[in-house]
Amino acid sequence: MPKQVIYVTVGILFLGVLSLPYGYYTLLRLVAFGVFAWATFISFENKEKFLPWLFIILAIIFNPIFKVYLPKDVWIIIDIFAGIILLSTQSKLIKYED
């Protein structure tokens, strides 16, 4: 996964703590779901034991089809947690650097 994708996703997640229009959160769900699904695939491919399951849970939470409705306070915690997880595991998700 390109590191730019990780950084953009982390930025989108961290901006999600603000009060923004509903359309932004739809975009956040689409981007986060795609990145966490991709991260799940990479972690399984790398034979990680714990990370794929964490990414599956995050992908389910952010999935855009069967939406998970939670209070804003809970979403703030989830957005920050998900961003920190992506930043802290980026070395395991990036296959090569240019």
C-alpha cells in the first residue's frame, strides 16, 4: 500500500472529529473501508496474527453499506484510534518505498 494512501486516510480520519457536513462522513466511510479492507488483505498476506482481525473489525465499523450508528463522541474516539493504528502499522503495510 502506498504510504500516501495511509497518510491521506489518517488525515481524513483525524478531520472526522470535527463537525462537518454529512457527505464528508460518507466519503470517510468509503475511504476508510477501502483502506482497512486492503490492509486486511496485506496483513493476511504477511501472515500477521493479530492485525488482520483488527483491520476486519475496523472495516466492518466503517463499512458504507450496513452503517454502524454511534454517537459523535464514540466516533471521535474510533476515528482517532483508527488513525493511530494506521500510522503505527504503516511499516507492515508498505511493501516497498521509492
